[in-house]
Amino acid sequence: MYKSSNRSPWRDLFLHWQQMDWLLLFMTVGLTFFGGVMIHSTELNQPVIHWLQHWMVGGIGLAIALGIARISYNYLLRWHWVTYGLTSGLLVAVDFLGNSAKGAQRWINLGGLTVQPSEFAKVGLIITLAAILHRRPANTLPTFLRALAITIPPWLLVFIQPDLGTSLVFGAIALGMLYWANANPGWLVLLVSPLAAAILYSLSIPLWIVWAILMGVIAWWTLPWRWVTSVVAMGVNIGFGLLGQVFWHILKDYQKDRLIVFLSPEKYPLGAGYHLIQSRIAIGAGELWGQGLNQGTQTQLNFIPEQHTDFIFSSIGEELGFVGAICLLATFFLFCWRLLRVATQAPNNFGSLLAIGVLAMISFQVIVNISMTIGIAPVTGIPLPLISYGGSALITNFIAIGLVESVANYRRKFSL
């Protein structure tokens, strides 16, 4: 004789997600909703409905995230080369089939939809690096170099599109995951030292020379074959300093403007500095409490180009003021803390590295985007996660959160 079950089917359904980090998911949805509200505010006087599209894509993204969270992330260990190959293949396809806009070829049409493969390649890189570093920590040079070899192809494909901002995100992901995988901090410093050498050469030759010597010292203490690696490290930094001007000429004109104009935007008030000048005016006009939602003069009169995408924080600062901006920053801080919490509670290195990769991606984009809108970093075209309009970026963020929620959901085994 069978006993009837009094357990509700809805309870059975939610048991599949019972270990999820619900606060993280609620913040993801809340930030997406808030992004739609602010996008709507920037478009009150325009015949567009990007805000509604933002919410619709967010709804699709939420469904995808829940679906991913239901499946154990450990399955990706078998398929990480497939995800890496697919996302890298799309980056290659951009060179042949991509659409050009604003001096860059970054988009491709798939089934009538325009997507930006570089966004999805971020997740492909996170999964593959996590799988590689899960098997062997990065405290040995072979594993460290193998991780770099995996990072370089997608990074290079994105850089030559050209998409400087997204290529920087790839670098931040790799550095964050290598650090979490116990890479020697000296190796990470040596990894970014050529870029620093190129910048220092243009600022101060004495500082550049001191930097090159310091890199030689770090190589002496952290690498084998001390004499050889120390000389090579100093030579590379000296070489990159001298070749800095060559690399500079490789960049597009608009990229050069973005990199230098933040130092003195007033020199280009109607050109490259216009974005930044108007952004700072808007944020300053918000003062403590802001001018009110839909009431910002800079926002409503469309003085800020691209204010629904890269410069959405300018509208937030103007209409919601210092208090609103601080509340948003506090939310992102809590958001990143929850990602770190999942990473520390993951049952294995693979799950922990997945969460750290997503943390590196999100936190870097938040810091750079807000920094560029207030004038303390170059304008690199990096959107504000979950807030800025952009379908591919929003879906990518939800996929990434779905992966983290899968790690949280499978922290402990549970029975149905």
C-alpha cells in the first residue's frame, strides 16, 4: 500500500536551488531593475525604449542563471575546452563576418541577433583557467606559463578588434585567478611590468631606469637561473620603455585620445574631452541628494553622449546625488563580498576559482567605469555591470552569476 506524499511540488522544485546565495541573486536582479530605471531616465526625450529591452534581456538572463545554477558546475571540467574553443572561434569569426561601428569591429549577427563575442569570451576564459588551475596550482612556472598561454589568444583577438577596454578585463581576470591559485606575487608584478615601463618612460626616465632595476631584483628572488632571468627582466622593461612610442602609434586615434584626455580634458572641450567634461559637470550638479529622478538637466538635455551605456553613472550622480552614488557603491561592495564568500566556501578549487574569476571581472569593470566617469582614469569603453545598456554584456553577467550560484548550490550535497 502506497503512502500519499503531503510534500508540495513547489517545495520539490525549490529544493533544486536550496543552497543558492539568494542575496546575491536578489542584488543581481535589483541592480538590473535599477539599471532599467536609470536608462529610462536618460531616454525620456528620445523615441527609444532601451530600458524595456534591458529588462527583457535581464529576464532572459535570470532564466539562464537559474538553469545554470540547477546543474552542477563540475560538469564543466569535461567541457572547458569546448567552451574555450567556441568563444574563441566566435572571436575569430568577428574578423571575417563582424559588423563595424565607431572604428571597431566587435559585433556579429547570429540568427538575426547582434552579439558581441568578446563578452562571452570572458566566461569562456574563466571556465578554462579555473579548470587548468584546479588541477595544478599556479605556484610552479609551468602551470603559470600555461595559464598565460591560454589567456593570450582571446586577449589578442579582442585587442586587435580593437577593444582596449575588454582586453583589460581579460588581463584582470587572469591576474585575479592566478593570484588566487597561489601564483608568486613577484611573477604577477613582472607580468604587468612592461606596461608600467612604457608609461614611466614617457613620464620620467630616471623612474623608468629605477623600475627596470627593481624588476631585475624581483626576478632574482622569484625566478630560477637568477643571473639570466634578472638580465632578461631588466632588458624587457628597458625595451618596452623604448618601444612605448611604437606601441602608441599602433593604437587608433580615438584610443589615444581616451588614454590621455582624462589628464586635461579642458584642452579638448568640443572634442575628445567633451564626454568627460559633461560627465563631471553632471555628477557635481547632483550634490548631496541629487536633482531628482528624471530631473537632471545634463541628463534630460542629452549633454552626455552614450549616457545610457558607458556613462550611466553620470546620470546616477546627477539625479540621485552623492547619497545615491554611495548607496550604489555599497551595493556593489556587498555584491563582491558575496562572490568572495562563495569562493571561500566552495567545496573544491574549481568552484572557488570560478567565483574568483567572476569577482575579478565584475569588480574591475565597476572600478574602471566609475573612475572614468569622474575623471581619474582613462575612458576605456567599459560598461557598468548590470546597470549599463548592452544585451551581450548583460547576458554574460547573468551567465557568470549562474556559474557562481551553481558553486553555492552545490556547496553541500543534499537529498530530494
